[in-house]
Amino acid sequence: MARKAPRNTAQRIRETALALFNRYGEPHVATTQVAGELGISPGNLHYHFPAKDGLVSALFAQYAQSLGELLPAAGGVRNVEDAWFFLHSLFERIWAYRFLYRDLNLLLSRNRPLETGIQRVLHAQIEAMHALLDGLGCGGALQVQPPPELATSMVVMLSYWLSFEYARDPRHALETEGLQATLLHGAAHTLGLLLPYLLPEQQSHLRGLLQAYEPGAPA
């Protein structure tokens, strides 16, 4: 069996920083902590990433690439089941880089490249939601055509869902143990915005999904 190529130092730095940023929040993690976690010198880390903002930008680039691989699939959505799968997949990617959303306003205030990058991501997500709604229409899942503003509302929901969860329960909301519940609740509430526009049978199916994934309900 072929051996995997060893990870280079820059990759290891990104992986470790991502884990620490997600766990503690980017403002609370210094580059010296990242270096210490890796067992390398701060100088070695700064050789690859001279400033922490550069490290944040590198992680954002990974996130944007991950989204870019997923968002075109929105055009293939034809029913509630497809929409559920797509949104759950989208929330998985958001969760993997959740520090960006937890600390978004602070990061944007000091990182100009991130500011323009987030704007591009938001635009791409809104376009994907438009494609999702168009796909539901093509699939015959809609009884009423949703207003164009619904796509933006869905992106607002998915963008700030983790902030809502964190505000509601700061000690536990962003722990990995709550991953499945956080993803399911976020996807469920975003999909819930579609209810008034779906055909009755699609509404019934969606309500069944929403009920199944209420906190404490059996999966």
C-alpha cells in the first residue's frame, strides 16, 4: 500500500490553527500558542505566516474553495429531500470553519482581504439559493413562486445561525459534541423558510423532517 506523503509544515500550521481558532475563538489564540501546540518555534511559524491575519486569510481561502466545490450542486435540487441534503452539506462546511462566523465582525474590522472575500462568498451563496429555488420550481415542488428576497433571507439565516447558537448557550454551542444537533437545527430552520411556498405534499415532508430534528426528538 502506498504511503501518504507527509504533511508539510505550512499545512500542519493551518490545521492546528483551525482547530484552536474553532475551539477558543481566533482573538483568544496567539500564534505562539499555535507554534507550541505543534512543537515548533514561533520563528518557524512566522517564516510561513509572518502575521496572524495571513494565517486567517489562508484558512478563509480553504473555506472558499470548499464552498466553491459545493455551491454548483444547488442547481440540481428538485425537491425537499434534495434541498435538505444540500443545506446540511453547506452547514458542514460552515461548521468546519466556524471561527469565521463566531468572530466575523472583529475579523472584518482588521482584515481587508477577508472583507472582500466574505462579500464574494455571500454573493455566491445568494446565487446558489436562487438556483436552489429555481430548481424546486423546475422539479414541481412549489405551489407559489418565492420572492427573490427569500434567497438572501436564507443566506442570512445560515450565516448567523452559529452566532445565535453561541449567544443562546456560550459554554456548549460550539463544542464538537454538539456538531450533529447544531447542523441539523441550522439546516432545519433555514429550510423552514420555504414552507409557505411548497406544494402540500412537500410541506408535509418538510414538516416531518423539522419535527424529527427538534431538540430531544428521536432521529
